[in-house]
Amino acid sequence: MKNKSPIILLLLSVALFYTFTNVEYKKVTGLQAQANDYKDILSNVSDIVRFRDSLLLAYEEFPEEDITRINRVLPDNVDAVRLALELDSMASKYGISIQDINVEQEEEDFSDLILPENSLPYQKVTVSFSFISSYDNLKRFLSDMERNLRIMEIKSLSFDVKEDATLYEHELAIETYWLKE
Amino acid sequence: MTSTSSGIAQVERRASRTFLSTIAFFIFSASVILALGVFGYRLYLEYSIDQMSGALEEARAALDPEAISELTELHRRIVSTRSLIDSHQVVTPLFAFIEDAAPRMVRFTSFKFSHEEGKLVLDLTGEARGYSALALQADIFNKSRYFRNPVFSDLNLNDKGDVKFSFKGLLEPGLVSYSGSVSTETFESELELATSTQSNLPQI
């Protein structure tokens, strides 16, 4: 029995290493990496706080009016009714009545889920409508739309000029945008 | 003599066994110490991660996530607005250009501006008092830097003897660019070009 005890001890050592120490070592490696990540993040917290403070300071210097204006340039939602109202009030300045308003929302692009870095931060909606107006009023109405605070992109415009007529029927499609969640 | 040599051999065997036992004991002890050390270090790491996780939660709460999300949203809005304004297009300078570029003896009867596969397409139909007036119009449009592939087609005489025509051309985005129209230099130089072309050509 005495002769076999060194062999038993060696076998126990090997068994202990493979069944316990090695398994624990693998866990320790993972935990060590996790602990290092935490240490890095915590050491950056003070930098982040300083950066946030400087950004908040800059943000507070923004005039309230500018914030409101930029929220109007790219609103949080499409709000089709308000958009129609905005177009109608622009048109009515030139005696134009907007008809047949059709709102077509762009469908969600699911390829964004695969390559989110390629996705646009805003969504589009196409609004098409028709109206009757003179050529000069058409230009004024378009000019107002082009310079409107809420961005309106003219996607298509068509009209026919009838001989001896001063009013023409126009078909117009615009694209407008809002910020995604 | 024989009993002396067998005694020496026994002593050597015993010494060898003792040496092997010592080595085996040393290895076993080392493996137990190693196992305890790794186990203890794991416990320490778990405790340490738990502590740091708590500290991180506190730091996150102190960062005021609402304010940060407000800042992030404003940043996204500003960046998006800038990109939309850069690509914003205005159609009104196009009307001014067509008005100035049309000779007196040419009138347009329909106008269609559209986006087709990312290109800006202008379709016009019109009537010209004779082929020479139409040639003048074609010359102005062909010389313009803002039309690519200008094509006049469907030439026909109507009852009054005027030449009916169709025009299709791809617009250079510069003509309808909002940022370009803000500076207006390019557009004004294009108008000058159209005007000088009309004055240099023989009048109809």
C-alpha cells in the first residue's frame, strides 16, 4: 500500500486539476475580462460626466426659439392633419384651394435591422394633391413651400397650359420628413 | 558480505520510495493550493464585479439619462436637418430659367417635373412659330449646362402652321439645389448665357 501512495497522490492531483482547477480557471478568465471592462468604464465615468456637463452648458445656451424651430423642421411624427392644415394655409394666401390630398407613408425598411448603420434617422411621407391657380400664384405658392420651415421636397409637378386660360390645374407631390424614434 | 549488500539495496529502495513520495506529496499539495487559490480568486472577482456593478449603476443614475437622451435627440435632429437641407431642391428657379430661355415665338403648353430613379426629369410640350424659332429654342437648351441629354421630339405642324414639339431632358441637380439657389451665382450666370444666346442668334 505504501508503494502505491505516490501514484495515488499523482492521480489525485491530475484529477483535481482537470475536474476543478481547470474549470474554475476558465471561469476566472471570463470574470477577469468582465472586471477589466467595468474598471475601464468606471475610469471613464468622470470624463463622461465632464463631457455631459459641457454639452448641457452648450444646450442651455441654445435659444428656446431655435429649439422650437428645429423641432418644426423635423418633427417627431408626421401629423398628416397638421401638415394638410399647413399646406392649406400656405395655399389660401394666394386664393388656392387644395383638393384630393393623399398621404402615403413610406414603409419601414427592414434591411435596417441587418445594417442599422445604413439606416436613415428620419422617415418620409409623400403628400400628393391637386389645385387650380394662375401661373404667378403657383410660383408664389411653390416658393413658400420651398422655404417653409418644415422641409418639403417637391417630387413631381405637372400642369397643362390651355390657350386663353389664366387658371391651370396642377398636380403636385411633395415629400416631407420626421425624426424616427 | 551478502547480507551487507542486500541491506544496502534495501536502504536504496527505501530512499528512492521516500523521494518519490515526497515529490508526489509536493505535486498534490501544489495542486490543492492552486485549486484553492483559483477558487478564492473567483470569489474575489465575483465580489469585485458586484461592487463595480453597483458603482456603475450609481454613476449611470448620476449621469441623468433623460438629459442625455434629450441631447442625443437634438444631435440627431441637427445632423438630419443638415443633410436634408444639403439635398433640398427648389423648383422655382427652373421657371425663371425657362421663362428667360424661351424666345418670344415659342410657348410651352405643358410642364412636368419629376424624380425618376433618382434623376430629375423635365418634360415639356410646346408650340413654336416655325422651325427656326424651334431651332433657336433647341440651341438655347442644348447650350445650357443644366440639361443633360436634351431631346426635342414629336415635331408636327398644327392647323395654324405652328410646330408642335416635345422636350425631355435630365436636369443638373445644381439648377434646383436650395444651397445653390441661396448663392444664386450659378443660376444668374446661366440666365446671362441664355440671354446672350438669344441676342447672338438671328431673330425670327
